[in-house]
Amino acid sequence: MTHANTEILTQFEDLCAKRKEEILNAKDEIVITGTTYYVSTSGNDGNDGKTPETAWKTLEKVSNAELKEGDGVRFCRGDLFRGYFITKPGVTYAAYGEGEKPKFYGWIENLADPSVWELYDESHNIWKYRKSITDCGSLVFEGGKQHSRKLIPSYKNGKFVCRDDESRDFVMQDEMTKDLDIVCFYTERLTTQEFDGESFPIPFIDHESYGELYLRCDKGNPGEVFSDIEAIVAGTIVRIWSHANVTVDNLCLKYCCFAVSGGGHVAGLHVSNCEIGWIGGNIQHYYGTDPNYPQGKRGTVTRFGNGIEIYGGCEDYIIKNCYIYQSYDAGVTHQITTCGNTIKLEDIYYLDNVIEYCVYGIEYFLNKTEGDVTSKIKNCEMAGNIIRYSGYGWGQQRHNTNTPAHIKGWSYENTAENYSVHDNHFGPAAYRMLHLVAKEPESCPKMWNNTYIQNMGKTLGQYGANKETEPEILPFDENAQEYIENIFCDKDAKVYGIK
């Protein structure tokens, strides 16, 4: 192992900066074989959309348009769109024009406006947002210079209670102890659907659950204190559903629970040259199914949110040349609990991305349950990525602080064939650098030519089979090179320790 001196660390910083600059300035080289439609905030939905001069205006028009396979939708660079759009099979969504990538933000407006706030409790400096809003994972101030801490009470016996002490009622004024703390309340729809033997009413949460948002702001009206406030709201901006052969290129997607997501079985999803940031932290449900929260019974809340996700089967799934940062959970992921079904997960490629300040850089898992013995991950490659500062981002306001990793495979069966991790640069991590565990040793990835840079005394991670016992969590110490070469079998790795 080599000491990571100033020269080595500077080279790594320069490499990261260069790659981010290349991604942010990527040219519009995507080819559209069918009809191209243009969208601009200065357009009109009554136009035909077939030229920049006759562009459409809204994302609603994009969602409802009758697009055919091979068609493309190009959004004007420099424009800011708010909300979401639903994709169509075989259609490309990309950019045109000059300047910055077209921006897509989750909420309907910027909250840096004094008129959208009213003083709720003067003695505690608590302000209420005047509009109903979908669940807010955080507020982001001045483009990321500051962000909120979200307080998340449980809901039991018809009221909100403190998550860490459910015998105590949640009193907002007592719990909002820090400047810029937020709380969201939603109780309009309750469900008593039985879960795990319990059936008392809990809030039903989805992207249509509009509730109340409160913010503690010690310096006064938030809209006067800050010039930029964006809400990370529930919902997905680019909604793939199970549509096949969708391409997303050169878009900037921010302030949402998911930037791009699909489910069921998704074939041919390609995402390239995109900027994706400030993702998630929203409430998933009050069913209390989070395996990392042992007190998590019905009524306790689970948060989630990933940059790009497929939950279910996938094939020909490529994420390439994207810059992804500040995700509450994963930057990119494919994941599924099979529930007895045979799931196809083939030809999955994460290539040449820069992923930083996410809790998990790349997350994956294949949890085989209820008799499933045939599902497997086949032909999966993670190569050329720069992943760093996992667990150092805003997502670490979570309760399970020891889970972060650059690549997070958890410890499920993760049956895999032809799975490789190579030519990546792994920077410092708050906890594990890598969590690569499977039931059988042959399902662990083949590894070569990766670079590891980590603080001495931190954690390297886990690698190996868990059929009989869980692999040891290895430290990043003076033996790190030996662990990487002999346990991870990354024989030509470059390993640098930061003292």
C-alpha cells in the first residue's frame, strides 16, 4: 500500500473535476431516427412541436403526446421545467440548443418567496408553507450550500409520536431544536390494511399525498433570508414504468424522490450524460419494514429515494457518463425481492459515471424468497466509475449510519454470472468502501485494476460468500493491500492510504 501524499490526492481531485466537466458539457450527439419534437418554456402546446420555432411548452404535453418508437423529444438547453413526464416505449428524451442542460425540478415552484410562508409560531421561529405539498425529503438552500434536517415521527393510536420513544407524543416545537429543521404532516388518507399481524390506521403515502410543511428559520421569513429554496418532493421526474427501449440523455434532474425509475420488467433503458442531484429522503410508508431499524413495526416510518432505479427485472440496462450526487439512498440501482417469481436481470452496465456524496454509490440486490431458485444477475459490469464520499452526504441524517458503501450488494443470495467490477476509482468512504456478498462464491464479482483511496482506520468492507457465515468486515489498515489482492482477488489494484 502506498501513502496517499498531496500529489496523489491532487491527481485524484483533478481526475474527478475533469470527468465532471466532461459530463456537464457533453454534446448532443444522440441520434433520433423518427420524428423529433421540441419543447421550450417559451413554446406553446398548440404548436406541432416539430421545429424549435414551433416547440411545445409543457411536460404534460410530452406525457400525453402520441409518440412512436424511434421518435425523440428534445428539451431546450437553459430552460427549467417543473414536475414530471411519462415516457413512451422506444422514445428518446434529450436536449437541443446551447448552454446548460435543460433542468427538471420536482416541485412546482422555488420557495424563496416571502409570500409563500406564514409565521406559525413566533416564539419557536417556525414558519408554515402556505400551500399543500407532497412529502418533502429536505429543503435545499442556495443550490446546496445548506439543507434541512427532516424530523420523522411515527404514527400510532391516531397521532404522531416520537420515533425513538413512541410513548412520547411528537410536539413539533419541542423537537425542532435546530435552525432549518423541517416537519411534514399528512393524515388525510389512512389505511388499515393488515401488515405483519397489525392493522391499526396509518397514513397512506404516495405521490398524491399532499400535506403540510413546517420550517424552523431563526433569521426570519425563509423567503427573505434565502434567494433559492428547492423542495425535494415525493415522486419521479422521468417515469419509465415498464416501457421498453427508452433513452434519456443530457438532462439535469434534481430535487425529487427518484430522477428516473421503472418497475416490473424494464428492457433497454439507457441513461447517459445526465446530471442528477439532491434526491430522496421522502417517506416511503408507515409499515415499518426497514430491516435496518429493529424497532420498525407498523406505524414507524421508512424513508427512501434513489437517483436511477429499476425495481424488478431488467435487461439491456445502461447508465453511462452521468454525474450523480447527494442521494439519500443510492445513486443508481437495480433491486428486487422475488417473492417466488423468476426474475430476469441481464446485461446491466454502470460505466464511466461520477457518483459522490450518496449513501450508496451503486446499490444492487437479488433477494430470492418463497421458493425461487432460478433468478440470477447475468452479465453485469461496473467499470470506469469514480465513486467517492459515500456516507458523507446529506443522507447520513438517517438512523442506520453504518450501512454506506460505494458498491452496496447487501448480504442476500445475489446469484450472479459474469459479474465484474474493474477500472474504477474508489475514493474515501464513511464506512464500507465495498459490500460485495453473495450466497455462493462464484456469484461474487471478478475484480481487476481498481484504485482504492481511503482514510487509514476506516473500513474497506466485505467480500465473499455468506452460505455458512457472514464474511468479515475488513478494516482499511496497513494490511489493506493484502486484503484487496487475496480476498477481493483484485491482483493489480492500486491502494492508497490517507493518514
